[in-house]
Amino acid sequence: MDTRFAVILVNWRGADDTIECLASLFSADHTPYIIVVDNDSGDGSVERIAEWARGHADVPVASTHHLNKAYKEIERPIDFEIIDRTQLGRGAKKPLTIINSGGNLGFAGGNNRGLELALATDDVSLFWLLNNDTIVEPATPLAIRNTFAANPKWGMAGTPIRLYHRPDRHQLVNGMRFSVLTGAGQAIEKGSPADRMFDSKRIAAETDFVCGASIIVTRDLIESVGMMEDAFFLYYEEIDWALRAKDKFEIGFVLGAVVYHKEGASAGSSSLLSNSARSPLSEYHHIRSKMIFCRKHYPLLLPVYFAQNLIILMRRIWRRQPPQANAVFRAIFGLPFNRGVKA
């Protein structure tokens, strides 16, 4: 196990996805500390993940594209422990740690609890925040470790991310370009063939922020600019982090890594390669976080962002999407999410 490297997954009612991701990590060529933060799932997720670690359950593979004989060869039981948020200061002691967060803290809050544990662990200097609805190729952790070792000026970097259900295509590569005027991101190399060759320096130069589904950061960056901002329950935490680090660290790109993403499984985000609608929960937090981001970084653009959000609201009404329209309305005017609406 590489004691200088930690992977953090946030789970919320996605035990099957998390177990498949863990299997891909534990069957990789290089195994770091692995930390799973359960955001108060309340559906037995923690026990299901623990049962898999004990060797009492199989890996639930979601697609025949990704059937992997190596999963059956993982040595189990895996040494693990389950802790709560009061124990984060003692650091990771086992190859696998499951944290009961005590509440649904969102993407940023959940990852930050994992970071607290990893930061308290001696010698860990590299932190990989990885969506639980992903799997990785066996060579990916070592590629990340070696690429960062060769680029000491990097503070954060991403990876190529392929579509789990369409593995011949990229969801994106590394991250996004960002428009300050619209508050929108544009995925780099969206939909490009999986076998396309890339210039690493070009990709890194085009990246305004790294995609949160697979983002690697250094201890130096965290100690300099802090962890993710907890106020962003979902969305905009990555661009906020990148802006805080912009003048201090370089953004890199780990070309040799391969991550497959189920895309939107956790929050119901719209697909980058389809016209599927966002879930009401996704709509709500996208608008809410966009306004928090604008107030923090570009307050003079608040009227512009507000007008854009009103246009989004009118579109949802025009498309006859009442749950999404309600979610957008509540986010625009600072009202809490309506829990009576199906997320």
C-alpha cells in the first residue's frame, strides 16, 4: 500500500456503485489508502460495503463491458474500520476506512471529511477525489503517483474520463473551460473517441477547472488555499477551488490514467451526450451554487446571473417540467429544496 497517497469516495445511497469502484481500486497495480465517506445514506450502504470488504458479497458490475476476472482475485477480507466524524483527527489506520459523516453534507462537505482524515495521516501528500460511480483501469493509480512526482509545481490535475456505458467515448478530458459571463463550463474533448491522442500541455492549458469526478490535489495546495468550500452542496466547488489556487499552483493532466464514469448517477445530472433533463435536486443545487459562486467571486455580475436563471425557469415552464421549474424557482429566491418533490 502506498502510504503517501489517499483516494476519497463519497457515498449517498449508492452502495453498488461504491463497491464496484472499490473493486477496481483494490485490483489496481498500485493501492493507496482508500476512504469512503457515507453521507448518512440511511439505506444500509455502510453495512453492504462492509460485507463486501469482509468477503461476503460479490461485486455488482453494472455493465458487461466491465466484467473483470481480477475482482474475484482480490484478497478478502480487506482490513477496514468504520469511524465517525469525531475520529477524523487520528488519521487513517487501515487500507480501507468508512466514515459515517453524520448527515448529508453534499459533495464538498463529504469530500472534506475524507480530506480531514487523510490530512491527519502521516506522509500522505496526494489526495484523489473520485466519484463513487466510477471505475478505474489498473494502471491509473500508479500513473497518477508517478506523474505528480515528475511535476512538483502541480497543485491539482485531472484525468481522461470515459463514459462507463459507452467506453469508446470520452465524457470529457481533464476538466472544463469556464465562461465568467455565463457561469457555464464547457467540457474539454466532450464525446471524443477513447483512442484519440492528446497533447498533455495543450489539455492542461485549456483547463480552467478540473472535473470533480476525478480530481487530484496536493497537500501543499490544501495547506495553502484550504479544502473545498462546504457552502457548495453540489456544483461550482471545483471552479471555486481552482480560482483560489490559480495564482499559486499549476493545473496538470494525467494522460496515462483512465477513469470510467456512470455520469450523473449520484445527483441526477443531465448527460453530456444526451438531452436528458436534470433531476429537480440537480436543478436546485446547480442554480443555488451558481449564485453563491457569483456573490463570492463576481458580485458585479449578480444581475446577469439572476436574469440567466429566470430564463432557465421560463424554459422549464415552457417544456412542461413542473418539478424542475419548482426547484429552479426555489433556488433563485433562496428557498429550501422542496423535499416533497422527487429528487
